[in-house]
Amino acid sequence: MELRTLRYFVAVAEERHFGRAAARLHMSQPPLSRAIQQLEAEVGAALFDRSPTGVGLTRVGAVLLDEARLLLDKADRVSMRVAAAAANTNLTIGILGDGTDPGITKLAAAYRRKHPEVDIRIRDTDLTDPTCGLKAGLVDVAVTRAPFNDTALTARELRADPVGAVLRADDPLARRDQLKLADLAGRRWFQFPDGTDPVWQTYWNGGEPREGPIVRVVQECVQAVLWNGTVGITPLGHTVPAGLAAVPLIDMAPSRVVVVWNEGDTNPLIRSFVQIATAAYLDLPPRP
């Protein structure tokens, strides 16, 4: 059995769907299906129970999944020990967003436990670069929020947070239980500097052109609301500063927390980071 084929098998087993697994592996579905069929021929038994809605593991498949994960984990450790011997033990991580996010805290602890030999460097970025320096080559991997222009990048969603409008607490709309974007028509909104990713800007503008003050960091957003009554969007689930209120927006798509890296980057430290990040966020309760 080849390690690549085992990675294919694990992806299908975890996604429970050939199409989703193919998308995760950045390949088309037919070669993935052929690889799994060949693996079943080598094993001499079916690994999946197939149905129109997806697949489930057979008894043999469940056993292979446990063993494949152990084998792939060991192979990754070998790669990382070799990288360490070659002094390739640095990983620069870009982070954008809520520094109190329990997912980041859990991820940091889990990664340190598994890779105590790695020198972690953190680049905390402002709101003007959703890739946290990834496209500029300043970081190896980033935990950030989508959507943004992800050309030549690979992203995996970790969590989707509902969003709300952030307003002064004495704003009449702050007393509402929920809002729609139309309720905010005619208001001034946060704007990012010229040159900011337009996909990113459009999302935080609620999908429409807006006017308002230029901001670069969260604190500038807070002050723009307090002093000027500016409207903005914020992920729900964390405490807003005194004097402000966050009211759920029922017609806005969630803000997706993603881990993102350069397409085709085979650094085993990045692959391990992605795996640990996925596990760290999987067990967290959803934000309200």
C-alpha cells in the first residue's frame, strides 16, 4: 500500500463522500474512485458501503482507518524529524481576528505538545490583509477569516460564525433582537484602505458599495462606532466593548474561520498544523 493511497482512503473515510474528499485532495473524483477500488482489490474486501448520498465504512474499512491514521502519523513524524535534522524547524503563523478565540488557544497547546522542537513565530496582522502575509511570503500558514481572493491558496474551513451589526448601545436599532441589511441602509460603514482585497471588502460591506471612515485594526473600528456612530459587522459569540451592542444580522452569510496555506506547499509542519487545527476546532461548541 502506498502512503498516497492511504491518504486518499482516509480523506474519503473522514468526508464520507467521494466528491467532498476529491475537493479536499484537490483532484477530480474518477482517479480517486479508481485508487480506492485498487486499494480494495489489494485488501481483498470492500472498504466502503456506497449509497447515492455518500459512503460508510465497512468493518474492514474501520480497521484499516485506524491503522492508516497511525501509519500516516508515523510517516509525518519521520518527515518532521528529517526536517528538524536539516534545521528546517521554523514555522511562521499568521493570525487575524479574535485573539481570545478558544480555538486558537486549544490549537496552540496541541501544536506545542506534538512539536516542541519547532520554533513558532506569530505574525498578528491588521484588517487590511486577510491572508495575514501569506501571499506576500511573510508567513507559512494562517488562521484567518474568509472570504477573500484565494487564488493559488488552499483553505480549509474550521468554523462558521454568525455575524451581527455592531452599533452604539444608544442606537435605536441596538434594541432590536435581530436586523436585516436593509435596516442599515443609508448608514456609514467601516471601509478598508485602497488596495485591500475587494472580495474581503465586499463581504464586510454587506455585499454593497458603502461609504465611511477608513479603518485598519479592530480598535479603530470600535472608536469609529463610539465617536461617529459608524456601522460595521462583527462575528458574534464574544463580548463587545462597553458602549457598543452587536445585533444578529439574519440575512448575512456566516464569517468562516479558515486555515490557509500556499497551494502545493508540502512542508510536513504545515500539513500537521492543518490536521491539528481541524481537530482543535472540531470539538469546540458552536458560537451563538
